[in-house]
Amino acid sequence: MPVQPNIASTAFLIAEPARAKILMALADGRALPAGELAYAAGVTAQTASTHLAKLLAGGLLAVETEGRHRYYRLSGSHVAQVLENLAAIHPVNDVRRKPLTPEARNLRFARCCYDHLAGAVGVAVTQALQQRGFIVACADKQFEVTLAGVAWFGSVGLDLAAVRPTRRGLARQCLDWTERQHHLAGPLGAQFMTLLCAEGWLRRAKASRVVQVTPKGWDALREHLGIEGRLGELSHGH
């Protein structure tokens, strides 16, 4: 009899509201202690401990010990991808929508999706890379980097020869749950995000998934990728 994935047990783990909040609190790739995760989920420390044990047993979390403290993180980018894809499942015929909170607007504008850039800015960057022929969408939700793309990434300081692909490839299409379009993920997406932060184009918030585009970043995005206008207005409106 063929081996079947245990989808039901994984879905059960994610479906519980407190556990879902714990997972989303870790969706930017950080490692957090149980106390912070309990606060994020709105539950007691004892309840959080029970949920964390179940998520660990289910393979959704990993834990590392530093002295007397235990820090929890997602077990990998594949878990973040599942969360992002689940968040994208949304009724298309919503007529009434609650006003977004400032935090929700900021997350929608630009955020970390585990280790890569997501939100309106992430999608705009990905589309600009495609429009300029630097990356091309291909089968199995992958992006192929063209020769022009290799040269362009090199010009901004990212040597693609040094980026190691995983078994899932070098560059992946990740469905953005707020924009309903794909942004750049995979090892290339992660290294590109790291570069943009190191160059001062982006700044990650310390206590959330929010990412800010700096004035230097807007200048660079305009110069290198032609990104401006509506996104610039949104950055102030959000």
C-alpha cells in the first residue's frame, strides 16, 4: 500500500486558533521564547507550553536551547509557505470588509515571509524583475534567472554563483496572501532580502514581520527597477 502524507493531522495542528497565532508569530523566521508566543496567542504560559509541544511533535516547529532558555522557530521555510498559501484562501465575494488596522496595513504593504520579501513591495519587485527579463516564470512554481538577470543581480552586489539552490530550486514563486500574486522566494529570494537590508534599502521591524522601505531604498528601487508612484503613495498612506 502506498505511503500517504498525514495531511489531516497537520491541518488539525494549524487549525486551532492559538496554534495558528503562534505559527504566524514565527513566520518571519525569528526564534522566540515561549513567553512571547503565549502573549502573541493570547493564552497562558501553561496552555502555550501544551500547544508548543504538539507543534514540535507534529514537525511544524524546531526548538533550540540557549542557557536556561528555549527558543522556538518554524521548522523550515516550507512551513511558512504553507501558512502563506492557507492565508491566501479567502472568499472572493466579500462585500463588507473591516477597516484594516495600521499594523495590518503595514503588513500588507511590506513584510517578511519567513526569509524573503512579501506584500505589495515584494510583488512589485518581483514583477519588475520579470518585466525587465531578469527572471522568468517556469514550471513547478519556479523562476529561472536569465543571463541578464545574473548580470543585474551581480551589479547590485549579489553573486548568484554563491547562492546554493535547494532541492526545490534556486528561485521559487510564493503566492502572496494579501496581493494574491506571486513574489520571489527560495534561496535567491532569501539572499536578495538579506542584501536589501544590508544595503539599507529595507529595514526590518524588531517586534513584527513589518518591513519598511527607507528613503535610500525608494531611490534605489526607482533607479534600478522603476518602482515608484502608487507604491510611494502607499508607503505614506499606510
